[in-house]
Amino acid sequence: MDGIVGRRNVLYADFHRQMADLIARDQQAGHIPAALDPHAAALALVALAEGLAAYVLTGVTPASTACQQVLAAVADLYR
């Protein structure tokens, strides 16, 4: 069990780092406000996507609605 949990934790940490790096690069390019914390923004986006994925899998909401909400959250970063 530790092997699976450990691997999952590594994958989550890597995904979060990649998202934070993408946000930071777009900040440096002037596309995202500099005041935004890239790590906090990545955490919020990943948590939103994860939560909505669970809702899609359990039939609470359709995938199209979840997709629209994630895309809206990403678009909000660029305002």
C-alpha cells in the first residue's frame, strides 16, 4: 500500500509544481497579474478539477459543466 500511496503523492506533487511553474511563467510574460501566488493558484485549480472530476464520476454534474467551470477558473487568472 505504501508504494501506491507514495507514487500517488509524487504524482500529485509533480502535477502541482508543473501547474505552479506554468502560472509563474505566464506571470513573467505579463499574462497573469504579478500579485497572484502561483502555488496558491495551482492548488485552487487542481482542487477544483479534482472535486469536479469526482462529481462527474458520481453523476452529480455532467462533464461539460465541469469543463466549463475549470476553463472559467483558468480564464479568471488572466484577467
